Amino acid sequence: MKIKSMIISNAVLVAFFIIAFPLTSSAQSETVKSAHEEVLKSADKLTEVKNATDLTPEAKKEEELAAKKDALLKVIALSQAETEELTLKIEEFGEIPEEFLPLMGFLTAELQKATTYFEELSKKTNDATDLNSIQLIASELKNWREAYYDPQIKPILEFILVFQNQEILKIADERFEKISQNLSKVKLLQSGTAELLLNESKNALEEADVYFKEALTILSAYIPTEPKEEMKITEINEARGGEEITNPLVPTGDIVSHEIQIAEPISENETEVSEKAPDIRGLIKNSIEKTKTAYKHFIAIAGMIKGE
């Protein structure tokens, strides 16, 4: 969704654009959708106040403060809603391989830190009494997301993708076994077409599983090892070229200190066969496509069973 242009302070504008496009837009809950709509409404209200010509300078200043505070609070509420939704998605998986449990615990712990931070930042915003304070809080939120939160979004979303795919494959395998049993009962396996479709669906699921396991291997690179020495806020400021992060609310046990890098794509100079290394999103997409192929065969076989 493209947000209409608006007149708004640079700090609030940057924070707004960072958060107003949900990372999980393809599968938003009603809570996140509602929070996103509230952000858009608050932005419209701020534009309205900025363009107002029937207010005294003092009244306009008060209205602008209220509108900017409300816009920032709505942005924080949207961030918190998205964070809570990601936590629920991670925690809903029933079967996680034991070696990935530390990663699951690490990601949920970091999301909980983010939730706590948003709660504290919301209180700080409510207590703000002037425009400068609101602008500083918005800048603080932007810096915090860049240094602490954004680096975790990639492994979080990939963790969800991989284990959602695992559940899809489990259901598909169960469906395959049931269809195989039904075919045996009606003796349709003697039909060359039925046997061919069954074999093709089996091959498709095996290929889907190969893609899934490749994605699982890449995901394992995120599994936490021994935590590194905590990076202090001053060190982060220096790494960012001296830009100060004025944030007394950053949780301890920072995300930055645990950040794990995934393998970068292979450059053209490193290989003549592949333009880039496989990535989790691409592998899961391939796995799902193979699973869809298997289901097409399932439907065809089911039609043959009904016609028997």
C-alpha cells in the first residue's frame, strides 16, 4: 500500500515509513490490520492539522503536538502488534527438532525484549510534553530498530517459513499414505495411469522434502552459540559513524551481541554454474511448488477412485 505524502517532521516521518509497511503483510491478523489502519488515520489527522488555516499559532502548536504524539503512539502500537503476532507464530509450532529449540528460545526472547521496549517507549511518549521530545523519541525508535530489531526480522521470518513448510509436508505425506491405501483397496494400482500418478506424487513430495531440508540446513546457521561480549551503546554509535542513539530503554542482552550472519549469495566470479547461493525463501517456494504438484495428482487419483 502506498502512503499518501504528508507534511511531518523528518524523525517521525522516517519512523512512520519504517513501520507502516508490515513485514508479515501476506498473513496479517485482524489486530495488525486494525493497528495499521490506525496509523494511516493518525497520519491523515496530522496532515489535516498541518494544513489548518483557521487556528491561532498557539492552538495550532497544541494540535500539532497532540497529533504527532498520537501518530507516534499508533506507530509504536503497530510495531508491538506485529511483534506479538510473530511471537505467536513461532510458539504455535508443535514439532521443532531438538537442535532448533535454542534458536526458537532465542528468537522468542528477543521478541519479548522488543515488546517490553515498545511498552516503555509508549509510556515515554505519553509523558512527552513538547514537540522536540516527540521528535527525539521518534528518532530513538528509528535508531533502535536499525541497531537491534531489524537484524532479527530475517531469521524470525525464515524460522516461521521453514517450520510452516514442515507442517505442510507432514500433512501432504499423510495424505499420500491415505491415498495409497485407498488405491490398494479398490485395486486401481493395476491401472497404469493411477500407478504413474501415485509415483509422480511420491517423487514430487520427495523433491519437496529435499528443498525443505536444504532450507533447514541454512536455518541452522542462526542457532546461537556462546554469546559474544555485549556491545555497548557507545560502540554501536561509533559503528554507525558517530550518530548518537539516545536510548536509555534498550534491553540488556542486546540483539546485536547475538547477531548471526547467514552465508551471502555466491558472486558471479565465484561460480559459473549458479548466479547465487540458495536462500531459504527460494527453497521453501520450490518445496511448496512440488507439494502443489503432488496435490494435483492427489485430486486426479481421487477422481479415479470415485469413478471406480
